Amino acid sequence: MRTNTSARPSPTQSATMYAVGHQMIGNDGNLWEVRASATGVQRWVKAHHVNTSQKTTKFNPSPNIPNTANMSKVKTITKKTTQEVRTIETSLINKEEVFKMMALAESTGLPCLLVGEPGVAKTKTVIEYAKAWLNKDGKMTAQDFANKIYILETDEGTKASEIKGMPDLGKLFTENKYELNAPIADAEIVIINEVDKASSAIRNAMLGVMNEKFLFNGKSKIKCKWKLFIATCNEIPKDEQDSPFWDRFMLKMTVNRVSAGELVKYYNKGARNYREKFSIGVPNNVEIDQVEIPINKLEKYLEVGYQHSSDRTLTFVPKLTKAVSYIWDISVDKALVKTAQIMIGQSAGSELQNKLMSPEVKAVMSKVEMLHSYTTNEQLELAIADIESLINTYVSRNIMDETQVEEIELSMQYILGNHPARKDYQSSEEFDAMMAEQA
């Protein structure tokens, strides 16, 4: 049998154009079959037996028909199951990543800093997450909300007593007992706004609350009950970049403005009447510990992060990485990269990615990221076929393992499930009807 040695071994046409189980003679003269991964992405694999219910075909160019049967059902990457779930109702757009960051802060018990210019809804995002948490049983009252949340708006004139508390004058008068009335100590959720404007006295008072979960005032030592500690600022002042105070926030995130394109979508969905509802899982310690990180990968992290982080900060890397992997539902490699981005910065994440990923995996991931740039379904199908070919080649040579393939397929699933080029095919029923017309 004559084969096309210049083409890839599998059929030239993309596997996404056929139903799972469809068989076809490839360019190498062998029989190939469409298979779907657990995440719904279809690829060509060599067939082990002939499907007698289907007439085996050779590749024959035909009109390009997109397959969204699998993609249309999944709009976002599936999250792992957790005992604790936060169901958030919001009028904000593009804040899912911020909500995930707060879930990370909650699950790890670490303070979080949100940095962003005025008007990007930093505080409102925190408030809506707080409502989802405090109202998880559906019975929250306004008084419950007021009792369990502490919000401080700081400026140059804010006094340290706002943190440390004030003497309870009633008890001092009636019982001759000196006690501090410190609302921050009793709050389950603490929000400190504009912390960049806070005085050194305010910041020093915050340190004990943030790191030790104790409020220190002279000889007084009051245990703090917070489960979520969030601070916001417009920017970290340039002359304070190396200040130990900012290093205490191991979780840092920049909250960016919404793009013009996303605003157009927002207008189309009702503008200020827009509402969205979604759930985010918050893993507990037992669930987090189910994730395993090979020691050699932590060594790679230290090669990048050791010079940029204190010893104290580095002790949190394993737990943080596990929690990131769980909340974002990503591989350990990607979780390590994201942890580096969160704790150090984007450049550190890129450096670590280069150390963790082989050149072959990076080449495939680069092609997956390029899927965003294509404007027609024809371009998408050609690109998908190219990616499938690379995956098949690298798997057959043992260059790429199952975890890496799954990671790539998850990324493809997310991109294709939300790609504008596929907007004309919204449901599997429409696709089935279209295929019936072609038959």
C-alpha cells in the first residue's frame, strides 16, 4: 500500500470532525480511530480492532464541519469536588480569578493582598465572596453580617486604636475592669482597605493580627478569630518594594481593569442588570494533602524562588502549591508555576515553567495558546490537527506522559468551548442535526 510519507501518520483531517469510535485509514496506511479523553477532547489513536458496524474510510476532503458536541457542554474547566463550596451571586464580570484567590486565602489561612487602581471593584469582590461564605446555610441576617465582618478604611489619619481597640468604658465604670473592645479580634472576615496609605503604627498593629492571629496591646493579648484576611491597595509604593510588611502578604494579586471587549459583552448581557452565579470549591487540609508533589519539582522551585523569598515564606510553598492545584484543577507543574507567580511575580513563574517543561511540551502548549488567535473554524481545525499530530508523536516516543497530555487537553477544551469561531454551533443537538443533513 502506498503511503504519504510527508504527512503525519494519522489521518490528515481533524478527529474533532467525527464521532467517537469512527475509524479511518491514516497516511501511514494503518487503521486509526477517534477516541475522547476523560476531559472530552478527541484525538486519533491507532485502532486495535476493526469496527464492523462502520464502513472504514480513507481520508477524503469534505466540507469543514465543526464538532462542538463535547465542548458546548463545558464552559469552564471542571473543579474538583470539595466538602466546602462557596456559591457566589455577583453583578461583576471577569472576577472569577479573584474569587479563586480568596478561596486560596481561606483554604490556607494566609493573608491576601489585592492590588489595583481605583474603580476595579476590589472591595466589592471581597464583599460578595464574604456574603457567599457567611450565607452558606441561607440564613444570614444583616446583623450576622455586621457581627462577623470587620472593614477598615485607612488613610494617613487613621489611628492604631482602630486595630488595637478601645477600652470598654461601660465595664470600666460599672465593674472597674479594664478590657479592650476590639471588633477586629471577633471578626471572621477582616478587610483592610487602602493599606498603602496606613501609618507605620497601623501596619505594626496589623502584623500580629495577620501572622500570629493575636492582637497585642501592651500586656494584653487577644486571640483573633479571622478565617479570611484581605487587604487592598492601589499600588505598592516604589520606595517600599522591599519592605518586610509587604512580604507578610504571601498571596498577592493584581486586579486589572475589564477590557473594552468584555465590556461590550457586559452591555449585551444587560449592563448593570447583569447577574452571574457560580460555585467555587474550598478544599480543607485533608483534601489538600491528597495532592502529592515530587521532591525534585520542589527543588526546581527553590532554584527560582530561594533568592526572592524568606525562609518563612518558603515553608508554605508545598501547601500553597497543593491548594492551587486543587482550586484551579491543574497539574502539579502548572500549580508550581502559578504559586511562583503569586508569591514572587510573573517573571519567576516563566523561569520556573522553563525549568519544569521539556522543549517538546512547551512547543505543544505554545500551539494551544495560539488557538485564541484564530478567527475561523477552518483555521482552528488545521491547528487542532497539528496539535494532535504532535501529541501522538511525543506519546509514542515517551516524551510526553499521560498527565501532560491531560493538561494540554484541558487547555484545549477550555479554549475551544469558549471560542468565537464556534459560536454558530451552540449545542450537541444542533451538531447532530447538521451531521444528519450531511449523511
